Amino acid sequence: MSSQDIPEENLPEEQEHAHGAVGVADEKNPFADPGLPPHEHRVQDIDERAAKRSERAVAFLFTLSMLATVGFIASYVTIPHDRAIYVFPVGHVNALNFALGLTLGVALFTIGAGAVHWARTLMSDVEVADERHPIEAPPEVRQQVHADFKLGAKESALGRRKLIRNTMLGALTLVPLSGLVLLRDLGPLPGTKLRHTLWAKGKLLVNMNTNEPLRPADVAVGSLTFAKPEGLEEHDEEFQTEIAKAALMIVRIQPDNIKDKRELEWSHEGIVAYSKICTHVGCPISLYEQQTHHVLCPCHQSTFDLADGARVIFGPAGHALPQLRIGVNDAGYLEALGDFDEPVGPAFWERG
């Protein structure tokens, strides 16, 4: 916009000695303080029509941020997590991730762009030189700070530019909703899922390798056998989730070598069944030493004594492996007599 388009009464008066003009060196003062250049008025400062246009531009950016935030939430709710789309020139990408990144980026960018445009076109841009002062703040300085704050609030035109104020507040209010929506990815509350597995009274012990029910004769002294609950198949949708809790290791120890009384009572002819999940960080235990009846977790070397209640004898694990009470049914197959008496795997703060 040229000066011809601005009403004459709005044009600033020409000043012979502008505030902050650059000083000139002379013989008496060869190093004159250069000061600040004369203040140049922006078109928004002298033409309310231009100021209104800037106000609408800022409000548009804040409104676009609100729409982008709504789009973020809508994308999270409606787009399947496994859907893929083609985006040139990147190629095929996950549709949900692309939509979330795009909408959240637009929401944050337009808030920043709106704030910058507001500051550059509508807030006061007069440069003020202030003298250095001590760190302590005497009463008169505090009064000056309060006065400056009130002046800054007035010069920002936040109270007068209601359109900017309302759209900015709307954008800043909606953007945090993006973070709240993402909390849904933490999943539903586990309830009692961590305390229970698929093991129950009457569930047969099925060999993980042969997929056949186990008989006592199938477990030799010194051997290590892995088992799963009857009815749990690898093609099941929840197989990985359930086997991570129900995985079982079975060993046969001479009854005379079992030191723990309850372990002996919960076994069958020296056959003991313990959780395969390490109580440190949940790694699967797979190493068994026949002579000592120790099992070793390969991740962090936690060692458990299966002849003494699977107590921890080495490593970072915090407590013994849970034991499954077992017996034999009328058909001669090994079966569970209930679930584990405590949660399997690593400890959690609600553990009794």
C-alpha cells in the first residue's frame, strides 16, 4: 500500500530531529553514541484498514490451527492403524501416521505463524533504550515493571482486537487436546489381566514342540520340557499375549532332592512346573543345568534353583518363579490344578 492510499490525517508528521536519531561525531566527541535510527511507522500503525486486514490474517491462522487440531482427533479416531497410502515423492506410508503428523504440524505451525504475524504487524515496534541497572529490584523498579506490563498489554491490542484474542484462545485451548487423545495409546486399564493366566483346574499340559498332551512318562529326569495350556493355538489372535503369561517349563527331579515342602506337594512324582517368564524383565528362561537343578535366564543371567522353590540365587531378578500346581487326570495326562498363585513375570507395584 502506498502513502497515497492512506488518509492524509493518518500520515505521521515529519520530525526534524527524530527520537533516537543517529549521533554525529565531531572534534569534541569523536566517538558519539550512534543511538537508534528514526522510528519508521508501519502501514498498520497509520491505517486502520491495514490493521484490520492483519487482524483477519492472524485470526485465520488461529482458526486454521483449531481446524487442524480437530482434524488430528478425527484422524486418530477414524483412520485404521494398518492402512497405507501413496504420498509423492515419499512412496507408501502409514495413513494414520501421515495424517497425525500433518494435522499436528499444521496446528502448531499456524499458532506460531499467527503469533509472529501479530507481533510484526499489530504490536508496538518502537525500540526503547534502557539503562543497565542493579540486579536487585527496588520498589520504584517494580512499579515501573508493572506499568510497562500494563503498557505492553495495551499496545498489544489484545483487549481491543477481540477477534484475535478469541481465536488465539481457541487455538491454544484445542491444541493440548492432541496430547490428551494420544493418552489412549496407553491402552485400557489392565484390570486383573496381569494377575491371571489361561491356566485353570483341569487344563491339560500340552507339549510346545509336539502339540500333544503330556503324560508323566513323557518327562524324564533331567530333561526340560516347555508346555502351554490346552486349547491355546498359535493361530489364535491373542496367542502371543497369552503365551507370554502362561508359558510353562517342566522338569523332573528326584523327590528326595526337592528341598521346598510346598514345591514337593505341588509336584507329581517329582515333576514340577514353573513359569518360564523371568521375574526380572520378562525374558523367556531356556537354560537348565541338570546336576544343580538351576535354570538361567539368558538375558541378564538371573539364576533360579528349581529344587528349592525356584528361589533366586544369582542375578537381578526380584523374586522366585511362580509354581503351577499339577496332577494327573483319569486318562493319565498331566493337568493343572489351578492358576499360578501369584502374577507371573516382573514385579509391579500392586503385587500383593
